[in-house]
Amino acid sequence: MWADNVTDKDFLGFDVHADLIKELLCDESLLPITIGLFGDWGSGKSSILETLKNKIDDPDNGTVCLYFNGWIFEGYDDAKAALLESIIKEFEDSKKFGEGLKENIGKLINSVDWMRAVGYGFKNIAVPVVSAYLTGGASLIPQLAQGLTSAAEKPEELLGKIKNGEAESFIKQFITTPEKEKEISSIREFRNDFEELIENSKINKLVILVDDLDRCTPDRIVDNLEAIKLFLNVKNTAFVIGADPRIVRHAIEYRYNNQSFNSPDENKNDRIVNDYLEKLIQIPYNLPKLSDSEVETYITLLFCERDLDSNAFQKVINAFKLFKIKDRYSVFDYSNIQIVLDESELQQLSKSVSLISKLSPIITESLYGNPRQIKRFLNTFMLRKKLAKVANIDDFKDDILAKLMVLEYAELKLFEQLYKWQISQKGKPKELIEIENICEDKTKATSALNENYKLWNNYKVINWVKVAPKLSDFDLRDYFWLSRDKLSAIQSNTLVPPFIKSLLLKLEEELPGKLTKNIITEELIPLSSTEKELFFTLLSQQIISEPEKKRLYDIFNYSMDENINECIDIYINTISKIGRLVPPSIVESLKRFDNIPAINKILTKFNPSKKK
């Protein structure tokens, strides 16, 4: 098994990306600069940022690199203030910045406190705290204490204005005093104060790495981006932001979902998002997906890391680095490893050699060159392989399980369809034989599949069918038995991206209908078809385990209202599985979808007298 953690070991030849960004950061003429390191979830951004930090952090020569993880501060009161404060605190806590910075740091900390109280606090701190204070339930935060002394004599007036939505303008008049204005730097002065801090420190370049923005909620993503904007054009500073650009774009649209974004002109909407990002990020750098040769190399090195002792593994890594210098396009495989290891070391790897050769072509064809997906796939595979051993499954074949798992992860609907076919045909469905025969001739496969197997008419699926082994030669029942958790928990817990789980958690809250639809429109609809299927499969599992929880059904209903086709079959199957456990109010809510034949059929089961 492999830990799904950030690593400074470069199994992917990604040093080249870190070196390129380092070159940009070392060019004094480009500073100040903000670089966007863009890539899909799990594409290796965090590992590159870790490598970059190790390469450029050099306080003795005046370059300091700070790392900020946006997701860690997800639960804090104000993400913007959390980022600013964590950066400033670094100057307070570390001697590498020099002495005599106490006054500069104090001014900036006060500014951040002020931003937290004023910018975020009116809506989320000031108003509820004032309300609680005036009813005897809380003490005041310092910024409000002095000014509200006079207002406290009129609690009815203040509480009335709070309820009427006039709290901000009313409270503001009590917050600021001339003394406070002198003590606390305004937001407009923050940039100048920070620039002064840099000048007074002993560093000549500050590089700030921002990671995991794409794990945050849309509001938190934009809060962090807004915080970064405060540092723009500060001399001798640079930001490198690692994120999935799709998630960032959706977050910007979500935050600024005003009349501009409600325009039917999609090009106009895109221009607004593009303008925002272009003003914030001077240089976008898109991380490429792994090539086929890189995927096979990555799998080989993962098994070497697992099986070899530290000395033998270091030999492999050294050989890999030399190999990449000479040939960056070919596979670094077992033939290269044999040259640098002795017999006893090769013996450590012997059990995995055949497995690597079986898994590599299957994974290469189907998992879209994403390092995290590959690692999680391998972890789930190894777990099921152990289950096969415990269950004493005879004549078990690794490559059969791996090939089925690829279909399970990449094409969930087809996996379920194949399961249904084989369960009624003793593990050897005739449909699979026909599909394999059709795909033998790739030039005719597209038209032939359209006749009876339209869902299978996809070039990735056709390539999956063609890759060895042929599944129709084997009884698939034992392999589906091993995968019956997707049939549940392993799939949802190990292969579903965190942002899909976070989205489901967000939608599970009892939100107003309009807000629920906004979240579905802004965050669920833009996902890929596969990601939507993973989301609805996870939702289905929740309903099966908690059939009385009405909110879960509501998410399906709202999604059907928004014409998300990926949810329909999964919802119908879910309702069918739990039958009479479906709450009566949910049965009633389904009636608005009775134009869908399968829904109408379910309604008839609940009400046999119903005719349609």
C-alpha cells in the first residue's frame, strides 16, 4: 500500500516543472509576480510546490519561501485574514528575517485584526455578538467594546436595526474612534506597511506558495485570492498558486454571481472570469498529464519504493535521474533496474515484476495520466487482492481484477451494466463476447457499437476492451464479488475526489431551495460526467444507509429539476432498492417527474391503483 501524501521524491520527472518556475522566480526583472500552477485534482501540484520550496528556500542568501495551505484554514472565521496573519506571523516567529521588526509586525497584525472585525465581522461576528451582548449572553470583541457603550442604552433600537438588515451602517458609527484610526493601518495602507516590513528585514526576496485552494469552498477560494491581491506589486515578492483552474473559475462565478453572470452570453461570462484571473495571475502554467511512458515508469517506481530497502531504492532513484537526462521519452522499466541492483536486491522485487507488467498497460490506457488516481487505484487493487487471498479464490488473476477495476472507476455505468449481464449468465455474458468481437476491428467498431451498444462507443472504452486480457474468456463472478463494495464503501472512500465528498457534505445541510439550486448549478453541473456519476453514486449509498433522511432525496430531486441526466438511473435504482422505506413525502415529490417512464413505474408500485 502507498500513502497518499505529498512527497519530495520525484517519480515523475517533475523536477523540470519546479526548475522552470524557479527560473522565473530568480529573474529579478519579473518581480513582483504571481504564477498559477494549474492542474487537475491529483496531478502532482503539491509535490511540485514541495520540491520548489526545497530548491529556492535559502535564507542565508536572502531568499525565503513560505508555504500556505488554504484548506487547513477552511474552518477559520475569515480565510482572507488567516492567510495574511499566517504570513505575518512567520516574520514574528522566525529569526531568519532579522531583528527589529516588532513595530512593523505589530502594525500589520493590527491591520489584519481590523480587517477581520470590519470586513468579515459585521455579518458574522459583530451582529450576533452585539445581539448576544445586549441580551446578556456575551462580552464584546475589543474593536466594538468602546463604541457600543453609548449604544447599549438603546438595545431595542439596535436590535431592531439588526433585524431589519441595517446593522452594518448602525454599528460602524460606534466602532471607529480617532485613536483607533491612528493605531490601526487601513486596508489601503496595508501594502505599503508590508513593503516596509520587507525592506527592514534582511531578506531580498519573499516567495509564498499557496496550495490546496481547490479543496476549499468557493467563497474561501475567492477570499484567499482577494488576500493575495493585497500583496500584488509589493517589491521583491512572488506568489505561486497551485489549484485546479476549473474549480477556481467556478468559485469566481459563484462569488460574483450577479447580473453579469446571469447573462445568456456565455462568452461575456467567460471574459469576466478571464479578466479576474489575468489581473491576479501574470503567468499561468498548466501542468501536463502524464504520458503513457511516464505512467508506466511511475507504477514501476511505486512498486520499487514499496518492495526495496532504502539502499536499493536509492540506487533505483539515482539510475532513474540519470536515465531521464539521457532519454525523457522512454519507459524506465525493469530492464533498467536490473542493471543497478544485485541478485539479492532483485529478489526483493521479484514478486511484483509480473504484476507491474500486467497492470501498466491497463492503467496506462484508462486512468488519464493522473498520479493520485493511479496511486489510489493501486491501493484499492492491493486491498482487493488481499481479500481474494483471504477468501481462498481459486485461480485468481491479477490482470482480470485490474481491468474490471479500471472500468469501475472510469465508466461506472458500463461497469454496472456488465455486472448485470454476467450475474444472470454464470459470469460469462454473451454481450461481452459480442462487444470484444466488434472492437477487434477498430475502424468498424464505432458504427457497429452504435447499433446495440451505444454506451460502449467511446474510444477510451474501445481501447479498454482491446487491451489484454479478454474478459470473455473468464468467469467474472468472483471478480465482481471482490468489487461488490461498489457494489460500496471502498470505492466511495478511496477513489472519490475530496471535492466531490465536500460538495455532498455541503448539499446535505438543510439549505433553502434557491441556495441549493445555486450550488448545484455552480458546482455540480460543471463537473465531468464521470465526476457527476461518482457524486450521485455516493449520494445513493448515503440514502441506502439512511433511507429516512429526506434531505438526501431532495438533492436528487433538485438535480433532476436541473436536467442532470447522470442522476436519473442512479436515483431510480436507489428508490427500487429501498422500496417501502422511502418516506411518503418523497413518494409524493416524485409525482412531478411522472413523465419519466421509469419514475412512473415506481409510483405505480407505491400506488397500485395509479394508472398512467
